[in-house]
Amino acid sequence: MQRFAGVDYLHIDSQFNEQELLVRQTARQFVEDRVVPVVREAFREACFPRHLIPEMGRLGFLGANLEGYGCAGMSNVEYGLVMQELERGDSGVRSFVSVQGGLVMYPILTYGSEEQKERWLPKLQSGEAIGSFGLTEPGFGSNPAGMLTRARRDGSSWVINGEKTWITNGAMADVSLVWARSEDGIRGFLVEKGTPGFSASELHGKLSMRASDTSSLSLAECRVPASSMLPAAQGLKAPLSCLSQARYGIGWGVIGAAMDCYETARQYTITRKQFDNKPIASHQLVQEKLAWMITEITKAQLLALQVGRLKDQGRAEPAHISMLKRNNVAIALECARLSRDLLGANGIMDEYPIMRHMCNLETVKTYEGTDHIHALVIGERVTGIPAYK
Ligand SMILES: Cc1cc2nc3c(=O)[nH]c(=O)nc-3n(C[C@H](O)[C@H](O)[C@H](O)COP(=O)(O)OP(=O)(O)OC[C@H]3O[C@@H](n4cnc5c(N)ncnc54)[C@H](O)[C@@H]3O)c2cc1C
């Protein structure tokens, strides 16, 4: 397989500045040299390639679009391009970076005390510490407002009781941001590994996101100091604002997975011969699938770029990000399915990245707001009528 040279049908590269192209090249090379050689084995073994974490820290990928505390201060478009390249490697690697930056560092920076920022952000940026984000519960996924996890104040501590599940990085995390309902509404708590009453256990049996740690968190009379609460995060809008950050990265990331599937299928169909020794790419039905994919990838690139530019201008709305996440995940998943088809039997083998991407994208469709929920967000934006219940 040749080195990945990108997919740019409509000269969209001309819309990126030099710095953006440089950042993308750095991420692309990292994925080519460090992720691609190990990811198949990581997926087989259901194991996150932890040795990549400090390397990603050194390259500035962790909390990349945040300012201060050692963060790279990238623009949102630069950050999006990093996510695109990482997810070309594997959605699990991109998920690690999304959670660490968008769901742990962003809330500490936005809602945390100065002490919390100084304590955690430099370590999370370098990869010395790992973070997780605990919002989902066994009974409350799409509707986190129903959460049962409770925090009660007891002198100078908070005592937390509840269960969280499907938590990315959960078992690896040095610090978990746990959302719980208190007397004054939903609050976020930084719970450190080893705190009595807190435990994390990895979920086994996943056929998707195998190269990612997904865990359940249990909190039983878990006592944390008052200083572990994020002081400025009050109500559900705080965790939802974090999800907007992470969803934005997903909207770019999945383009990478789609590009990898498309490019693998394109190269395969040009060399694979059937019927009169002709490449299968010479058949009209095959070309129709390639044409569909390159068209949808190009539209996804334009959507991501526009939302990225809006985000850099402070004009991106959650409903814009919903359209980006929903559309781009859907087309990436369809690209994976079509590409798998074009490789015939070879398409099911992990020698090729397609089936791994396809399995991963099933998770990406569900997490950070399902396809349905983002349709409802867009529906509310254009009608003014919420239809969630
Ligand atoms: C690998 C993985 C990693 C994850 N990482 C994290 C993490 O780090 N932190 C975290 O907090 N969570 C995480 N999640 C959880 C994820 O965010 C939830 O799975 C997601 O929000 C959906 O919740 P659910 O699985 O309970 O599905 P449900 O909410 O039960 O939904 C099931 C189906 O019902 C549909 N549905 C529900 N309500 C409506 C409605 N009103 N209208 C129409 N359709 C509806 C959904 O769209 C979906 O199709 C992760 C999940 C996975 C699989």
C-alpha cells in the first residue's frame, strides 16, 4: 500500500493556509509512522496503544485548540485536521484525543479553579496524566438529564454515589470528570484514581472501538474534597458544552476514516481483475460507488471547513456542529460499507483497514449524541419546536 497522499477532488487544499497544511502534514506523518504499524494488532488484542500518548502530547495534539498551560493553541481548523488524520489511523486513537482534550481539559480550563487548572492541565497536555468523562449511566444515555448519580455535601467534602458506563479511557484515567446531581443541580467532580469508593472496570466483548479503553465507573460513598468540584460548571449545559467540543472533532475525524476506506477501495478496484482480465474499476456499478464516495467525502470536507471557520470566528452553534457530526458520520459509515463491498471477500480481512473502520464508525454514530438526537437538534433549530420527548 502506498503512503497516504490525502483525498482532494475539489482543490479544497487551496482553502487552507500554510500553517494548517503543516499541522496536517505533521499529524499525517505521525499516523503513517506510528499508528498504522501498530493499530491492527491493537484492535485484534482489544488494547489501546498507550505508548502513543506521550508522543501525541509532544506533538501538541492533546488539548490542541486550547490556550495556555502548555497547550498548543491551534486554531479550530488546525485541530480538525489533526483529528481527521488521527481517525484515518483509528477511531480509538482519535477518541482518546477527543476525550482528553474536549471532554476533560476543555471543562477544566473553562469551568475549573486556578488550582485545578495548574494541577491538571500541564500533565494532561503532556500525556503524563490521562482523563475520562463520566456522563452516561446504564439507564440514561441520550437523556443525561435523568442521571441518578448523586453528590451530597458533607462538611468540607462531597460524597458521590452512582454508576457511569461506556466511559472512554475510564480504566486508564488518572482523573475522571464525573457528573452528578447535587442539591443545586448537576455539577462536575474531578475524581482521582485510587479514591476510596471509586472503581473502574473495563468492558469486554466489544466488536467496535477495540483499540480503545471503554469502562464502567462505580462510585459508592466516594468522598472527594470540596475543591474537586468544578466551580463554574452548573447545570446540564456545562457537560453539553464539552460535548460540542468533542463532536466538532468527530465531524472532522470521520472524514479521515472515510478517506482511508475510499482510497483503499479505489486502489484495490484498479488492480483487481475479473471478467476478461479487466480491472473491476472498469465496471459501471463499481465506478458509481466510487463516484458516490468521493462526492460525499468532498461535501463532508466543505461542511467541516465551514463549521471550523465559524468556530474560529466564535460563530459556530451547537446545531451547526450537530449537522457536521451527523452528516459526516453517516457518509463515513456508508463509505466503509461500500468499500467493504468493493473488496469482496478481502474486505472482511483486517489486512485492510475497512472493516475495522466500519465497526468503529458504528460506535461513532451512537456516541456523543446519536444520529437521531442530532436530527432532533437540527429539527428544533429549523422549526423552533423541540421534539425530544
Ligand atoms: C465505545 C463507546 C464509548 C463511549 N464513551 C463515552 C464517554 O467517554 N463518556 C460518556 O459519558 N459516554 C460515552 N459513551 C456513551 C454514549 O454517549 C451513549 O451510548 C449515547 O449517548 C447513547 O446512549 P445509549 O447507548 O444509552 O442509547 P439510548 O439513549 O438508549 O438510545 C438507543 C436508541 O434510541 C434512540 N433514541 C433515544 N431517544 C430518542 C428520541 N427522543 N428520539 C428518537 N430516537 C431516540 C437513539 O437514537 C438510539 O438509536 C460511549 C459509548 C460507546 C459505545
